[in-house]
Amino acid sequence: MKLLIALTVIFVLSIAFNIIYSRDKEDVLIDKRTDPTEDHSLNREDVKEKKKSERPSDGISVYIGQSVDKLQQTYGIPDRIEPSFYGYDWWIYHPQDDKYMQVGVNDGRIVTIALAGKEIKAEPFRIGEKLQSIYQKVDMEPEVEIRYEGGIYRFEILEEDLNYRPLVPLGDIYAQLYLDKFTGKLLFIRFMDKRTLLEMKPYDLTYVGKLVEPEELSEEDRLKAEKGTERQIFDLTNLIRSSHQLSPLAWDDKVAEVALNHSKDMFETETFSHESKGYGTLADRLKANGVYYEKAGENIAYQYSDSIAVVAGWLNSKSHRETMLDEEFTHLGVGVYQKYYTENFIRRTWE
């Protein structure tokens, strides 16, 4: 399986309405994560699980495995509830940027929590702390082995992932950390139980036993999950901009329609590019949909697991980061279709 992030494309509309098109040819990211492979050598009796750090007794991760009712006693009713790609529902808490979190709920129990807000206790970690500090607290290994329902599963954490997307066992749960490679600071934290991690498969995996797969979504549920993911990407993009003292972007329905159509086009044509053979460049697509603007930019990505992963991926790519943090942009539209992701940014100073 290949996970791609394409080049960021910036279009600038000048006073004479000429389009300036630029791209950084060096900025192509490819995650060469392979399909899971069965390895019966994992079943040897001398293969034992490595010692893990203890599960925290304090902080948000204590809710993993508990009834969502307990979480509500502290955090109240979520701002909205959206289906995920993995069968659980995301409960979105977004009272303000420093308390943003997504809580995965399956059959009334919490299976995962992803957070980006500094004000939420995330023991033993803290949003904004440096990688060096994290290394002093927990052990991070290049291999993480899990035993689940008679199977043995081993994730291989590549060197780059150890630095920017490590996986940390904490007793019977796991923490996936997303670091900003340009600042070295912790950006997002995802706590999850074993099954949720095994269904996501965010790293190369060898296993013996039965491969753990999420329940296949109906088309209706998939479309709902995609709509929810679009909203989450919008929230997380604005959260990142806020953390860099930039103005938030306004949602634009017409721009979002352009973004969604481009994601659909890439899926249907099995291509991955800013330029469509049928619909042209971003400038062509915006014009065809009646979008007027002074400046526009686009980020695209493919096969990321969800909103948290794709936004972290964009932020850790130089040209995508520059687009996300461009102070001149005013509006954003997001389109997600079959794990193709498109963000379209525009600057428009009139309504």
C-alpha cells in the first residue's frame, strides 16, 4: 500500500488575471508501507512480548475501555458526532482550540481518543513538548508486538516514524504520537486499544493468526464518514493556524465542491495529481465552479487513515505546510472521497 502526498501547488491571480503556477519538484512524500504479511516465525515459544511502560493512572487515556457516560460526566455533550472509517463514531469536542479532542466510541465504550488541545491532560505526554523530553519518559522501540485473540502482530516502526510518528505501548493501550518535524514539538496524540490499532495498521505489519479488519462500511456510512472527515480537517487546519498566530479560515461551500470533485476525479481515473485530464488545473476548476479569488492553493493526499494523520502529514511537508500557514488565505474547502483528500485554499477579500 502506498501513501502519497503530492506537491503543493500555488496559483496566484494577478491584477491582470494571469495565473502564476509554481511547484517544488523535490517535495513529494511517499510512505512505502507494505501490505500485511503473514510470518509463522512469530509463533515460536521463545518469542515474548517486550516490557511495556505502565498505563497512566491519570489523564485522558484512563477513559480508554470505559463507558462514554463517564467521559460525559467530565466533558459534557460533544459539539457533534460523526462516523469514522473504522466503525466507531467520533465524538468531537471543540469548545476552543486548546481543548480540541476526538473521542472514538463503539457500542457505548471508548476505543480511541485523539487530541490536539494543550489544556487536556494527556499523561505521560504533553502537547507541545519536545521529542527529547518524550524519550526520557518512555521507551520507543523499532518493533511493537501485540498479542490479540490468539494472534501475534508485529509493527515495524521505521526510523523516520520513530522521530515523527512513534508508537508507544502503555500497558494494555497504545499511544501514537505526531510530532512537528520543523519544530520538534508534539502536535497530536492518539490513544487507542489493541483492536483499534490493529484495524488501522498505521505501520508495516507482520502477523500470524487472523488479520484484524474493521467492519466494511455501507456506501451511505462511508459518505457520512467522509463528510465528517472534511469537517475535522477544516477544524484541525484552523487549530494549526491558530497555534501559529494566524487568522482562521472561513468555510466556502463552492470551494469545497471543487475539492470534492477533484478527489472523486482522482479516484475514478486512478491518478494522483493537481492537474486533471478532464477538468484541468486548480485555476480551471475554480473558474468552472464560479469561484472568484485573488490567490489559491491546493494540498492533496492519498490513503491516509483519517483526518489526524493527513493533517499531520501535510504539516510535515515543506510546501504543504507553507500553504496551510499562508497568512493571505481567507477561505478553505475540503473534499474527501475513498481516501483521496483535497484541501483548496483561496484568498478573497470581498463577499
